[in-house]
Amino acid sequence: MSAFNVVRFRVKPGNETAFVEAHRKLKPAFKGLISINLVKTGDRAFCFVGEWRNFQNIVAARSGMIGMLDQFRNMLEDLGGGVGLTDPVSGESVLKMVARKPVRKVARTTAKKAKRKAKAKAKAKK
């Protein structure tokens, strides 16, 4: 199953746009990296979520990820409580849930559209 690394940040006042842009410009090419999401979790608060093929890929990429962090470290504010500038965690996924499509609702919507089209055609023939 996949593995994830999650890092919590707080950005210094006035640096939010630059922080997002710095991430947008990143071109990570780490082995096993599937996706990256940068999530705004509050006022000046962000969370980085990386999805990886396996945990070993995260371990192998750590020094490179620290190098990426160095590009915007000056924009970060200490999180307090002895945590420092970042609060990283990582691990293997133990459960993956996929959203199910609302089959009934889709079927009803499709049926309604078909009825409307049929009525429009019948009206157009008159």
C-alpha cells in the first residue's frame, strides 16, 4: 500500500502567496513519488501531503526534501511548543477508502434528461 509524508507549516505574515508559489515552482523527481498536495488549513497555516509508492521511497528522498524545504525555510514561523519550523510525520497507509458514485442519483438524472429530450423532440415536430 502507499505511504505518506505530512508536514505542517505556519508561514510568516505576508508570505502566503510566495510560499504557495515556491511550492508551485518545485519540480520534484523523487523515485516513487506519486503526488503532492499543499493544503491551506487556516490563517497562515499549511500542510504538505506527499503520496509515495512505499515508505522506503520516503526514506530515500528525505535529504532531497530537506533541500527543497531550504528554498522557503525563511518564510516559515516557529510553530511553538518546541516543535520548530516544521512538524513532519510519515508512515504507511493502513486503509484506503474510495468514494462511491451515487448510482441512483446519476440514473435518475440521466432518465430525467432523456425525458426532457424526448419532450423537446416531440414539441419540435408539432
